[in-house]
Amino acid sequence: MGEVRGPGVDAPGPLHVAAPVARAWAVAAATAAVRVPAGNAEADAWTARGWADVAVGCIALDGAGFAGSGLAGPGFTSPDRRMARRDGPGAFSGLDEVIRSIRVESGGPHAARLRQLRRLAGPVPAWYPDTRPVAGPIRGVREIVWRAADLVADFGEQLRAAAAGLPYETACPLISVRQLAWGVRYRPSPSEAHVTLRLPVNRRLARRTWMCLPGLPGSGTAIAEVPSTAAPMEQQIWRGIHEGAHLDHLSSLARLRRPLAPSPGEFGAGLLVAESYAMAVEILAAVECVLAGEGHAVWQLGAGLIERATRLPGGSNPAEEFTDLPTLAEVYVLGPLQVLSGAPASAVLPAELIRSLHDRWRAACAAYPPAAAFGARAAELVGPADTGPSRLTPCKNSPSWVPELTPRASAGRDPGPSHLAPQVGGLTLSRSAGNLY
């Protein structure tokens, strides 16, 4: 994994992104964030969450109104340099316009995060969602997901038990490039270059730190380096394995489509595919770390699986951020089982990713019998009979890597006739949950 310099002396790629380009990116990204595979209250919560993720990119492009934002890398020299030139309304103006055009009244904690991020660039516009809980019922977690959660949690416990008999290695320094470099050996399709962003927000506000932005070299992938209070090994796993897998996925998508940013793997149904893949890579990495004798990493990876399985709405350790997002919470436990088992869900991933992942998983199962037993139980659970609302299938008339989610119990809100839907930047905006890209 290489790290590309950000703007500065001798840095590759353009020094700036023109403000209109930054604005166009924000319009496209905020529009993609609206098209979620859920309806009503869950759609509002998910949209607000997606807009908050867009706001993180806006801070990278426009700056946050004070020193400390901008790109960083080995050649980084100016901590307050912004990517976007001040030659017109920038990225935040595009996000503001989309939010004004598609009104979401409230978004709970997701809206609170969105408003905090927007406040870094100036007063929050009056039309932004407020922080009241989303209005309306939220569906419960499906039975098949509870069974998947039990399976994932059990495997996590097995991994933690196995870690007790392995050497405990020291965690990497808390430097993004070092953590990503450690993870290369455990990711089946490691990508090459990315840009590191140093942003003036903490991990709680940034949440999703991987993204595609305009004006960057290569695949346009970027990772934000932000302060975190998590333990060093937890950060190493999160950055080196999970977020590294997201960068690998974005890079693979970039080789198949233009424009690079935003990527279809960042929002809506595409995010479900991305998280399914990243979690599958985590499970693979856990087994390979057992075989490599990295006990500390094995323990943390096992703990991470248990955390995903227990944080479901209604679970033993529910997470506030997923209370109103059951579809997203579910995919962290059911999605990787579908991907590792070669269920139809895996067909939406680029062939180069799924082929390498499956080859490595077969080898890991052959070398570590508990993994083979886990894989057999997963395949039995997510066989062809799984046709629930989170089934991922390729879009009609779209390349195989473009996902479409067709919920049964939670249909998207009817946006009305297309000629009445609002437009921003020449794009028609709607709440459709159909073909997303």
C-alpha cells in the first residue's frame, strides 16, 4: 500500500480542485446518499447519516473555516491548505442545495453529527434536519440475521480462545500508513496508492473515513487520519484490515467506471455491498492471523465480530447509531456470510475481488478446521433459500458490480412523478430505492 502525497511541494496530481468541481462532487454524493434501500423513518435516518459522510468530504475540499484541514502526506508542509480554490461556491454549497431540495425533517443522532460537521464551515442553514428522533416505525431485525449473529459471535469467541495460546505482538504506531502497510498481508486484493487526509474532526464525527474525492491521482481514493480514543490494536485492525478493504474495493470499482468520485461503493445499496466485503475480509484476516501466530490481532478481530453481532437493534449490546438503521446493522453479520459462501450476493462484487477472496478463504479453511466448520454453517444458513429484504442482486441493464436492493417489507418512499422531483446541478433527485447509479 503506497501513500500519495497531498498538495505541497513536488506532490503528484493537481494542487487544487476548482470550486465548481468540488460543488459538483458534493451534489452527486449528496444525491447518492438520498437513494437508500429503505423507506420512511429508516430512509430519513440513513439519508442524514449519508449526508454527514458527505460533509466530511466537504471539509476536505473546502476546509473547515480554521487551520488544520487539508491533505497530508510525506510531503505535507501546509496544515491549513484546502483542496478547493476559492473561485466560487464550493462543496458545502452543493450539499446545502441538495438538503434544501429534498427535505428531511429530522434525523436523530445522524442529524446531530451532520449539523456539527456543517457548523465547522459556518452557520447551519435552517433547512438542515433537526436532531429529533426520526418519525415513524422502524422494522425489527429479521430472524435469519439473529441466526447469523449467533454464528458470527460464536466464531468470535472461538477466535478469542485461540488467541490465548498465541504470542501477543505489539500494535503498530498510530500512523495510518503503518497500519495500512501491516494489513496488506491479510487483505486478498491490496490496492496501491491512496491519499491521506488530515482533518480537524475526531473519529466520532468522521465515522466513515474512506472515500473517493475529485482531483486526486490514481483511483481517487482517500483515507482520513483523525484522532481516536480506541486502543492501538483496535485502531490497527480497523484501519489496516477493515478500512483497507474498503480502499481496495473503491480502487477496484474505479478501474471499472468513470467518474471516479463519488464511488457507488460509498452510499445506499453500494455501501451494503462494501460493508459485506470488508467484513468478509475481516473474517479471513482473523483466520490468517491465527495461522501466522498474531495473538493480539486475533483477539481483537474476534472481539470485533462479537461487537457487530451484539450491537444489532434489540441485541444484548445495541449501538445507538444503528437503532434506526436495521438494514445497515444487519449487513455486518449476514453480508460477509453471503460473500464468503459464494451466495448470489457475492456476484455484485468485482470479479477480481471475489476470486482472490474465495481462493484465500478456501486455503484458510483447509489449514484451520474451525474456519471450515464456520464456513459450512454459514453456507447452510445463507443458501439459495435466503430471499429476505437485504438480498443483494445485480441491477437490470447494469454491470454486475452495480448493486440493487429491493426490500420486500420496507419499500422506498414514492417520490412522485419524475417531472415534479427537484433538480440540483442537472440531476433529478428522488427517494427511489431502485437502480441507484
